[in-house]
Amino acid sequence: MAETALITGAGQGIGEAIALRLAKDGFNIAVNDLREAAAVAGKCRALGVKAECFPADVSDYGACEGMVKEVKERFGSIDVLVNNAGITRDGLAVRMSEADYDLVIRVNQKSVFNMMKLAGAVMMRQKGGRIISVSSVAGVHGNAGQLNYSASKAAIIGMTMTMAKELGSRGVTVNAVAPGFIQTPMTDALTEEQKAAILSQIAMKRYGQVEEIAGVVSFLAGSDSSYVTGQTIEISGGLSM
Ligand code: NAP
């Protein structure tokens, strides 16, 4: 039976690219997003695998509980979890509202607790699985204007090491990726001056593509990474070295 990958926030962007790559790798795909991401599920099915949508707010523990139960019932197992859903509410710390701090922590960090706990329990019982979370270079190096976001992304790195220690003896590996500047509508909207300033700090002098994140996630989900756990792989074209 084909293995199942559940990807959060897979309706667009990096999450969509991860869903399509893991479908190409032969995984059945459970597509989570806030909304019904029918187009992404359709593209996965066109690659010859089973794919269904599981709309849910991953910052809500009860919604995650329902989703994990439903995915397990409809697909039979959860072999790979990719914690990708994330948001930004940027602003300098002295001007950041408490509401924007709390929201980013809830969506980016608490969601990872919800999903690591719930899917981790399924994987423990299965005696195998892969958990991969999307952190950020902002969580490794910090980034002005992103106190909330960098806190949430740094937390993911600590949570990854802790879960790797807790689940290692059960055959579950737990890793993270830390993307740098990836070409998305967000980076397209920057001014030429801002783009030049960013590119000057990147050894490879270009933005990353979403497929380049998906490729590393594919490695962490596959058999070639069977002895890799507790690690955060930076995918940044050599930023801040
Ligand atoms: P994106 O285009 O905004 O996609 C994020 C997806 O997550 C959206 O489909 C969004 O749905 C969904 N989502 C938001 N809140 C959710 C929730 N509570 N429950 C379920 N789904 C939710 O972002 P992206 O650029 O692809 O980023 C994906 C991940 O990579 C994020 O964790 C981000 O922090 C990280 N990252 C991105 C970059 C970059 O350069 N883009 C760099 C480093 C790290 P809606 O659209 O309906 O809100």
C-alpha cells in the first residue's frame, strides 16, 4: 500500500510544491489548508496518487484532532507529516501589537505542537514515520521586523530536536528545513532597491525556487535520509555565512 503524506498549508506556495513533489515520489497526499484546496488535490491525482482535501485551522487543537482522525480513517496511515502552514505579521518590536505577536505564535508554533503530538502518536503506534517542519532563516539568525515570526521559527528548531529524541526509538525521524528568500508573490512585491540589498547577502545571488524547498523535503521524507534526525537544513543559497 502506498504511504500517506499530510501537508499543512498546502493550498499554495511552498506547501503546494511539497504536495506535488511528494505525489511525484508516489505518496498519497492529504492536502490541508484553511480552505478547500481542490486544485492542488486535483494536480496530485493527475500524478497518479490518491489525494483529498482536509480543510482545517491547524492553530486549533480540536480541528487538528478531527483532521488526523479523518486522514487515518480515509488513508489507513500517516507516514509523513509536513508542518508548512505559516503566516507573518511584521513590524518593529516596539510597535508590534500583542495581538499580532500572539497570532503568529499560535499559527506558526502552537500548530506544530498540535500536529507533532497528534500525528506523532499515530506514527509511534505504526513504529515509523517522518515529521518535517518548515522553519526559516529568521529563526536561525533573527530578522529585524520579525520578533514574533523569528520566535515561532526558532521554537520549531527546538521542538524538532525534542521530538527527535522522544520518537527516535520508535523509528520516527523528525527534521526541519529553514528556507531563506524564496521567490513568491511576497518577494516579487519588493522594490528593486530592496531586492538588490537582499541579493547582495546571498552567496548564489538569486532567490530560491519553491521546488528547491520541496526537493529537500522529499529527501527527508524518503529512505535516503533514514539516519538523519533532529536536524534543521538551511536552504538559503548561502545566506549569512
Ligand atoms: P503562503 O504562500 O502564504 O502559503 C501558506 C499557506 O498556509 C496558505 O495557503 C495559507 O492559507 C495556509 N495557512 C495559513 N494559516 C493557516 C492555518 N491556520 N491553518 C491551515 N493553513 C493555514 O506562504 P509560503 O511562502 O508558501 O510559506 C510556507 C511556509 O514556508 C511558511 O511556514 C513560511 O513561514 C515558510 N517560509 C517561507 C519563506 C518564503 O520566502 N516564502 C521563507 C522562509 C520560510 P490562506 O492563503 O488561505 O491564508
